[in-house]
Amino acid sequence: MAVPLKNISAPGYYDDVVRTDTRAMSVATALFFMVGFLTCLNDIIIPHLKSIFELSYGQAMTVQLAFFGSYFLFSYPGGMLVDRYGYKKTMVVGLFVMATGAAGFIPAAHLALFPVFLSALIVLAAGMTIVQVAVNPYVTVIGPAATASSRLNLAQAFNSVGTFIAPFFGSQLILAAAPPTASPAALNSMTDVARQAYRAAQAGTVQMPYIGIALTLVLLALALAAIKLKTKTGVSQHTQDFRPGAFSEALSRPDSIWRHPWLLFAAVGIFTYVGAEVAIGSLLVNYMGLPDIAGLKESIAANFLMCYWGGAMLGRFVGSALLQKIKTGMVLGPGAIIAGILVLISMNSHFTSGIIATYPMHFLHWQWTMYIPHSLPMWTLLAVGFCNSIMFPSIFTLGIQDLGPLTSKGSSLLVAAILGGAIIPKLQGTIADHIGLHPSFFIPVICYVYIAAYGLASIGRAPAHDGLVPVETA
């Protein structure tokens, strides 16, 4: 796939003819798909575990605290793996760790213990952290620096394909397959043995899906290990010993990532973006179940998550095209402003009048009922997914711009900032327990205000150069 040589949307450009390595890009998009798919499955797991273990909103958000907290804990070790072994080997290691975490759902479901689920999620997230530390900067260097932002948006679009499919997959194989949910009163009347048997039956629906996921991850790791990517993008061999800026590393003066304010502000941007997106996605099923919003059952509401993540998927394809022509900040800033406005509309009590229309559907011998809520707050909150689409890759690209030999360390810092997905949802869940779920969405609004400010400020940023010396290798 050839991409334009010059592009005002990205970190900078140089005049040597460089083409994107299509094989490397294909591998990267497959990894982005799996990361998105597994991340979005948490939005199905959370309401499922909430009902099984009778958790409050704050307790249920412990799932995201464990999952995204791992990004903070394992991002630096992931960066060390990249520095020592290169991008490809690091991604293979990350995939095997992910497979181990997915396999951990088997004993977790069998034992029906919430802490065991959290442990499996931590291992799964550790592998995903290692993969992301490698794959994000990898995509930015397998082609022209001028189209780095556009290329990362395109790769992230396949991340969104995974998040788009995951709600349907989870709702059918996990939520819909679960036995009928017992009421709190019925649970309280059970003996300890009966209650544990009920929880095991409910939790058992996650076993087969995660067995399939674990096997897929192992196969993907083996395939990636077997592939030899021979790149001729002009930046050295990416599959074994390449590290960003390696050519100038020996000549560059001692430097530190803490001396790059755009990187530090980008880390805060990643923290707030991931926090806002995860908080909304994690609470959407419960939000759509509120009587004054849509009153949907969990299994039905989970299907509408596809609109949220599908919007992110569509937006990234659109954003990838826009960023070929428009500066990153000119897309990022207005996108965050619109996202904040949409969340504010969903919080306005004047619009909370959810009505569910049912439409009988027939096709050949199949019959089913389609539920379409007439609820403005619900649809405006779902529409935020479209605005979220370009935020992560745009902030990430702006953050690592001009880092040269510090790129892998900068990438580790930005991936560590995904910790926002642990802190902000937990904060919103705790606040929702005290003031209600509906008004608690002021937390994402604050996040989008910061992202908008960062995007708008970057518009006036000076043009940059990647600093890499083109060297063609076999």
C-alpha cells in the first residue's frame, strides 16, 4: 500500500521516497484487532460479573482497575523488551502472555470467584500492554513519517473492528447463554452451597469463548514468529534489532523523556481519553437499562454497544482519510469538543424519556423482534464513539513526534498512561454509587475538555522531522 510522501497532518516529512511495508502493516492490523476485541469484551464481562457477584458500580469497575492498571505496571517492562529484542519478538511474547490470561478464565469460571477473574484479567492485560508498547511505534516507523498519524489511525480502525464485533459475540455467547438471573431476594434466600452453584452456572458461559480466544492467540503468536518481514521502508530491519532513532543514538546528546512537554501533555491526553472512553463503554449497558433512558435488558443493551464501538470503527477509517489532508490538531480538537457536547446532552434531564418501539422482523423461516429505543440521551452517548475514534492515534502520534532515540521510552510512557482506563471508570463508578449513574457522566466531560485543549494547541506546533537516516536493508 503506497501512501503520499508529504502530509501536513503528521509529525513531519522527508523527501526520500519511502513506501509503507504492507506485510508489516498487515501483521500490525491483526494485532490491533485482537487488542480491541478483548478490551471491548470487558464491557460484556462487567455487567455479567456485577449481577453474578452482586457488585455495586464501584466494585464492578474494579474489573477495569485491574485490567488497565496492568498497562501502568507492565508498560516499562514492555519497553525494556522492545529495547532488548526489538518489535517482532516483543509482540510474540505479548501474544503468549495474552493467551495465558485468556486461559485463566477457565479456572475462574469453574471456581466462580471474583478475585480469580481479576487475576486472569491482569495477566491478559499484561500481554496486551507488551503488544501495544511494540505495535504502536512500530506502525509509525514502517512507512513515511509524513503519514504516521494517518497510518496509525488506519491500524486503530481495525482495533475498532474488533470492538465492533465483540459486543455481539459477547452478548450471544456469554449473556444470552447464561441461565436466568436470580433476584437479590432469591439469592439471599439460597444456602451458601446453592448460591455458589448458581454463580458457577452463570460464570460458566465465559469458558468456551475464552478457550477459543486463547487458542487463536497462540496460533497468531506462532504465525508471527514464523513470518520474516523484509522491510525496505528505509529505516532498517524492524523484525529483530531495530529501535527508533538507532542511527543517531550514538551521536545524540543525553536526553530524557521528561524534557519533552508535548510528550508529557500527550500522556495526560491518553490518560483522559482512555478513561473517558472506557468509563462510557463500561457503564453503557447499565445506563441503557435505566427506566428513564431505555429500560433495556442486559442481553439486548449489549447489542447496542455495537453502535458505540462501530462508530469508533467508522470514524477511524474516515479519520485516516482526513488526516492525509488536514493537520492532526484540527481533527482532534473539534472532535473532543463535539464529544463533550454529546455527553452533556445525554445528562440533560429534559431529554430522558426513553420509549422502546418493537418491530417484528421476518426473513424466510426466521422471525425475531427488533427493539429500537426512542431515547435521545442513549443515542447521543452512543454517538460519542464516533468522536472518540481518532483520539488515541492522534494523541499518540503528536506525543512521540521528534523523540528520535527516545521513541520507545516515550511509547512506554504513553502506554502507561492507559492507566486512565483504570482510574477514571473506578472514580465514575464510585461517584455513581453516591449521586446516581446518570449525573456521574460529568467525569468524561472534563476529560474531553482537556483533550480539546491539547488538540487545538497542537495546531500551531512547528513542523517536525523524524530525524531518521534512510538506509535500505534486505
